[in-house]
Amino acid sequence: MVHKCAKLLRVDELSPRQRAELGPVLYRIFCVSYGALDQQTVTDEIIFRPGGNLYIFTDAAGQVVGFSTSYYDRFAFAGQTHAVWNGGAYFVRGVRGGHRMLASSLLGPLKYKLRHPTHRVSMVVEALHPSTFRLASRVFPACYPSRTRETPAAVTRLVKYVLRRRGLKQSGQHPFVVRYPDPASHREPERLTYSKTLRDDPDVAHYLALNPNLMGGDILCLYAPYTLANIVRAVARAVVGAR
């Protein structure tokens, strides 16, 4: 089943009624893949994060089948202004179209980069699942940690600073592996082993090699610089992949 992006919602503009109607629907979708977190925590810290955007995806009948979140943190670091984007995607089982979701989510950062060409815009995403890492590695020409190139020292310093700002501490050998204070558990973790697409994929294998304690709650973060070249190529690849 292929989905489409039905609407973009700005969290800060949602009314109490909209939050009350959307919250339970999106929480149930979150729980399709992740459990062990109560609805209040998920809605406050993930779905309705202040300053963020919500992308709602529907099927042909207009039913909500998924959502993605997007927000950015702006700060000064190493003498430059940075705008670091973060987000996540959550869908019901059987829905495909991650490329389309990513293409929709990248339009905001692209517009930001065009408005603020001197700012260092980038993405630091907490990839709870190797499929997120797999998608990003295929779409972005430059994405770290990479299985084919070393991570620049400047990138490592920036990512470690960003993770400290988010209150996340390193929990694995790799500096990009962290753990939430209240980690959500994966539902049906065996899907990683019986899915041939994931089991035989080199990017998934790289994710699991760097983050062997995935099922124990550890998360591998990924970084992609939103230079105009990297983001324009990513949008183009995502659009082609969505067709």
C-alpha cells in the first residue's frame, strides 16, 4: 500500500481540540512498532513537540496510515550558526513509501537553507530502526556514519555537542550510539531477522555492527549535512524512489 502526504501541520498552531483528536490516532500508530511508553509521554515529547511540524499520511480512502515529525534546533557552535533538524516516521504495517515521506520532509530544510545560505544546516536523526539508516544512506550522497568513508572529526564534534544538548548520553562504543532516559521497546524485533530485504542489506548490517544492542534500547544517530548540493540531490533521489 502506497501512502500520500495529506497535510502539513505546525504543532504550535494546533488547537486543543485538534490535539485531542489527533493524539490518540497517532499514538496508536506509534505503538504499532514501539511500546512501553505511555500516551502522554509520546504526545508531549514526540508528536506535539513544541516548534515542530507534523506530516500526516493517508491512504486512498483518506484514513491516516502514518505520520512523520520534523523540527530544528538553532544554536552557535565553533563560530558558526547551526540549524540542526531532527524527526521520525511512524506507519501502520503494510504501508510503504519512505522515499515519498522523506521528500516531503526535506522541503522545509531546503527552504530554510535558501533563506539562510550562511547557516550550517544539517540533520541529526536518532534512528531507532536500521531501515531509517538504510533509507538515509541511499538518499543522501553524504551521510554519516558511512560504511564507505571515515566520519570527519568536525562532524563527530558537532554531533556529540548536539546529543549533549538533547540530554542524550553515549551508551555504546561508537560515539553516535545513545540511549533515551525512557526508551521505547521494539515490537516484533524478529522482523529484522526474517525480512530478507533487511537481513541481506549492507547498510542494515553496518547499523547493527555499530549498534549491537538495538533491542536493548540503544539508538544509532545519523548525520547528513544540508548543503545545497546534498539536499537537492537527496530530494531528487527521494522523488525518483517514490515513483
